Amino acid sequence: MISVLEPGLQTTIQAGPRSGLRHAGVPASGPADAVSMALANRLVGKTPAAACLEITYGAASFRFSSACQIGLAGAEAQVTVGSRAAQMHATLEVAAGEVVAIRPVRMGARIYLSVGGRIEAEDILGSESTYLPAGFGGHGGRTLRKGDELVIAAAKPVPAATTPASLRLSPSSSYALRAVAGPDLSDEAGFDWEASFRVSSRLSRMGAEIDGLFPMQASGLSPSSAVFPGALQVTPQGRGFLLLADGQTTGGYPHLLQVIRADRHLLGQLRPGDRIRFLHTSQARAEEALRAKQALLQSWMPEFRL
Amino acid sequence: MSGNSFDIIACGDDALRILCGPGDVRHSLAERLAGDPSWNEIVPGKQDVTIAFNPYTYTMTKAREKLQHALHTGLTHSVTRGRDHVLAAEFGGEAGPDLAQLAERLDMRVETLLEKVEQSPLKVDMLGFTPGFAYLTGLDPTLQANRLDHPRSRVPAGSIGLISGQIGLYALDGPGGWPIIGRVVSPLFDRCLTEPFVLKAGDSVKLRPAVSPQ
């Protein structure tokens, strides 16, 4: 059992994304940063999409009623297990009754806490991931609250592991996101690829509002088409909106850019005030980038797919 | 037999969009493509169908070729007809808090408004926005209404929204910005089914007043 002592700003159970249901309006959900979640799961010997706690901005603590292995990955924060200082990116041993405390995150947004035994979660529409707007999946379809108790299955301990340094998220407040032109960017020269943008405070698992100068000819509402995580749309107010894991399935705002599949996991670490640049990427480069990053991650996590 | 020559454009680095225009062709296209496990997602929009492909199986070039081939082999010649649904609904009162005001604004009696809704040959044009939310076209054109100035943070599952030209059916509880005129009695979502949402794009819908038990 895990007792939630402090849930932080937003902690949810996330597992694999939902797939094949976007035509019915069902978003992917799942981890905002799928790479970090898979790395946390790897530390306790679990498959990449096993259910995890996704902790936004840290400042959370949990009491474990029985001895257990845990793994932490994602945004950097100081961590203590009982009275001991502990490391992220390494298998940690928690004794029965001990408290795992995560300090506030200074850069990045989300930390993933994986535990050795299976976390009990509601499996719905093919995934245990929490989808907050409709209130399903995870723990009662909601964020965790102080006093919640999560049931954890017993598990055999695995050999301790440490995430290779080259695979860890490098903390940053500035991102260069590789992007291809979206279906509504009529002229690739019409977008200022040198421009720098800033993440506004309107930010959730659904998407991140982006301030900056977007081509104005693009604004307006057109007949709805499918959109996916990584889509950059321009709202009638002239702001950008980047879709994340819980992003809606269809939209009518101009879809200017698409962050390439290889870089979408980074979107889960954006926080207000972060700077973004979009790097103009060809389809061939996008495919090469996916192959390269996938090969690197697969060497450590054979089952993982970006 | 001639095939179709719709334009296919990229939608990001791992999806393609068939510009097939509005109408039934979207639904028959989507239905036929759904039989092929190469496609991760097949999402009809208002005027197109977007297909997310598995980038570990296909490059975009290969995916495009495969899609073009599917279109040229007469994929859309058999127009699949959606199912017909007759959905019983409660109108007005607690189930339809905006009905009376809407009738007043349209300067018609509530009965007249409901008659027009019931006689409209509604068709599920697409699903989107939230899980299972169905956009229905075919609404009597005299029923003109705008979205609410202040969207509700929660409307109950089954709620029937109405804006000009369209009916929106909420499959789940959730936020809603359309005036609500009633509520469908039977559930539109069953989590135990493989296709958990009752309505699919291309289906026909008639709304009928629920018969209240004596």
C-alpha cells in the first residue's frame, strides 16, 4: 500500500496511451513524457507502459506500508527515502513504513515514480491511464489526494540498475523542438523559424499555450480535422497551442506545425516561462531522428517505442 | 472500374490526410480502412479522413503508396450505410434546461421546436471534442442558436445540445458549451463493449420523446 501524504500540484496514475479510438473522440492520455516514464519503469524491471505515478512539479510525499523497490526519472528534484538522501535514475530500496519525499522541481515539470509491484488502477478503453476531463482510468479518474491509499501487488526484487547518463533527461528551461510543417501551413517560408516563443501559464496535460508572433493569415476557424499530440495550432487570439497527451482528437484552428514524433516526449517537461524554438525539419530528417533516438533508447529498453 | 484520385497530404511526420470532401465518402473510406492493422488511427473530420500510420512499419512514402493503392482499388465504391438509431429522450425541465428560453428566442412554441427536432433526419457527421461527443447534421435550418456565452463545466451524459444546423450528443459527463434541450434516456456509452460508444460516424439518428411510465 502507498499512502499519499502530499500529492503535489497534480499527481495522476498514467500507463500506456489509448490507441485506435481517436475516431470516437478518445484522446491518448498516458505519460506526458513517455521516455521518462519508461526509464522509471526500467529501474524496477517493469515494461515501459506499466502504470506509474506522474508527479507534476514535485513537492510530493508518499508512505510505503511494505518494503518495495522504486525508480524515479524525469525532471530533477531532491529526493529522500526515510532520512536518507536518494538518487533519481537508480533503483531505490524502500523499507516498510518509510516515507519517500520529493522536493519541488526546479527545471522541467514531471517526475515519474515507478514501484516494484503492480499499482492497482482502473483499466478502461484499453489503458489504465487517467483521463481527467472525462474522469476515467487510474485512481477513480482523478488526481491523487492527501490520504488516498493505492494498492500495490507484491513483487520479486530485481537487480539494482542505474540509467545510463546519455539517456537521462537534461534539465533545461529552453527547448529546440524539431518540427515539420503542419497541414495548414501553406507556405513553409511563411513561418519565422528563427523566432523564439514562450510557454504561458495556461498549461495542462491537454496542451500548452505558447506566446509569440505567429503568422496572422493563419488564424480563424476552419472545418474540424484530426489533431494529434505535438500539433501546434493558432487560436483566434493569435496564440499558439501545443497539444499534449490529453489533447483533443479534432480541432478547427489552423494546424501550423507538428513537433516530430521523436521529440514529443519533451513536451511533457515544458513549464511556464520556458523558451521554445521550432527547428525546421524535413520528413527525411524526422524519420532519421526517430530511428536514431529509438535505437539509443531501445538498447536500454528493448520493448520501448517512441 | 475507376478508382478515386483524392489528394493525400501530410499531417505531421506520422500521419496522412485524404482530402475527400464532406459527405458519406468519409465514412465508407474510414470503415474500409479500419480493416487494415497498418493504420494506428483513422479519424474522419468534417471534410477529410486522417490516418496515423505506424512509423516503425512504414516510412511516409510507403504509407502514402499503400493508401493510394487502397484508394485506386475502388475502396470507396461500396458505400456502407451506417446503422439507424431511434433514441428516446426527455426534453425540457431538468433534462433540458435551455429548451424554454431557446423556444422563446426563436419565437416558437416548445412543441413546435421539438416537432422540428423530431422530424429532422439527423446523421452522425463525426465524433470528437470529448470521448463519444457526436456532431449530428441534418437539423431543421429554422432552428438557429448560438453556443452559450458561459459554457457549463459539467453537463450530464446523454445531454442533447443544439446550435444552428447541428445537434450534439454528450456520451459522457463533461464540459459543454451548447444550449441543452434534453437528454437521451438510454446510455450512449458502455465501457464493457469493444466499441463502447453507441454512435458511429455515418449512423442515422431520430430523436423521439420518451414515453413516461403511467
